[in-house]
Amino acid sequence: MLSINKYYVYDESQKPVAVQIPITDFQRLEELIENYGLSQLMDETLTEKRLTGEEALKYYESIRNRVAR
């Protein structure tokens, strides 16, 4: 399990309202979340047809042309 150093922020009534974490812990969390999202996307494409290099290049160009408009 990932160890995260947490610092609680309290309001005037001593109710917790926020949590602060060190930037290094945040960066580790961010990387874990990104990796998880990438693995989910990769799993979703397991059943899809794979493109050849030429097909992939044509597909990339079509996307790039749509974005550039």
C-alpha cells in the first residue's frame, strides 16, 4: 500500500475541511492514476483490430487534419 503523509486543515470549529500532502506524494499518486488509466485504455483495445504501420500513419494524419481545421 502507498504511504501518504497527510496534513489535515481544520476550520474554526475544528472540523476537518481539507488535506495537504507533500508534492512528492502527489506526484506519485498522479503517476499511479495515469498508469491505471492507460492500462484501462489498453485493456479496452485488446479486442480491436490492430493497424499496420501504414494504416496507423493514415489514421494519425486524418485525426491531425481534423484537429487543425
